[in-house]
Amino acid sequence: MWYQDSLLLDPTERRSMETRGNKHTLTIRQVQSSDFGNYSCVADNSLGRAKKYMELSGRPSPAEFRSAPFSRSWDSYNLTWGVESYPPLEEVRLLYRKLNMNETYQKPGKWHDVILQPQNGETFTHVMSYNIRGLDHGSVFEAIIQAKNRYGWNEVSDLYQFYTRGAEPEMEDMELIASSDTNLSSLPCRTALAAILAAILVFCLAEVGDPLSFVADILQYFSGILLQSPKGPFNDQLI
């Protein structure tokens, strides 16, 4: 047996009931506002009675968030969500706030309230976006959505968290990293230095009378530099 509120339902031109085994189905065609309300299905057998409830409402469904939680921006976030509603939406309310967090506590900030006028189309699912600007970088935020049509406000959405990108490293930090990575004892620096020395050597060979003696002196001098430890003379000058 099916009930709308406390009224026992009978089949009509728009309403039909069907039972297949343990499955009971109520079908309502061409739904009207008079069909809205609380429905219950009651089943009896020799062991007792069972009752299940459901609500048929013209109000919008709770919003479902569709945007990725991590923003590509330092100080803004593009929030996207969808709401199901047969009648056109009349108003959408967005609330968001920052979560102040550290290693020991988490404290929500003040809610920011934004009222939006939806652009309704012919679709059942209404997808909307809003770009929240002026956010702190490297922070966590929470948002909720509520929508209204001619039958009233829907239930508030689940709480949704999103994140802005972290802080950029300071220029002083970048310079420090670059300086710490510059070491003439490293393999790339040795290779570059060897290439320069080879070019000088080719030029000088054309200018000296005894090339073999000159090459021996050059190799003996620069082999010591190329095998220097990180505390060698070039690194001392760099510091």
C-alpha cells in the first residue's frame, strides 16, 4: 500500500502501482505541484509490518561541486557546481571562509556571503561557476551552496574544501640555492673548463716552436686544478 502523507493512494490516469516479488513501485506521470509531499510504502506479512518513506519535492536538489580542489592561482579559485531542478532557479547563495590552521589547531574564519542570479536554460541540471578573488596564497578554504526555485530553498550542500597555491620562494632563497649548487669540482663545470682549455691549447700550439714540450707543461699545470677538492683555489675565490 502506498500513502501520500496520510492519504491512501489509488491508481489514476497519472498514477500506477506495480508489485513484482518483493519490489513495490509507484509511478507518477506528468508531475504536478499537488503530487509533492511525503510518500510511504507499507508492506504486511505474517511476521509483521514494514514501512519506508521518501519525499517528492519541487525544490532543487543539494548542490554537487565539480571543480578540482587545488587552484592554479595564488589568490583566486574558480568554484563550479551543479544543481538539479525542474523549475528555473531563482537565486543561489554561496558562502565561503578560510580555515586558519597550524600544527596544533584549526580555526574557521568568517563566512563571506555571495548572492548569485543564475542564468537558466532548458536543462534539468544547472551548472554554475564563480571566481572567488582576493584569497590568501597557500591556504585552505571551505564553501557551501544553497539554491532556490519557486518551491523554496534546497538543503545546504555538503561542506567543500579547496586550496590556493603556496607562496613563491623569495629571490634571496633562489640566489642562495644557485650559489650552493655552483661548484667547479662538479662534473659539468669540469667538462666546460676542459673544453675551454682545449681551445686555448689548439691556439697556442700554432704559436710555439716546441709543441710537445708545451703540451706537457700545460697538462701538468691544469691536471692539478681539475682534480681539486671543493676547497680548492677556484672555490676559495668563489666564496
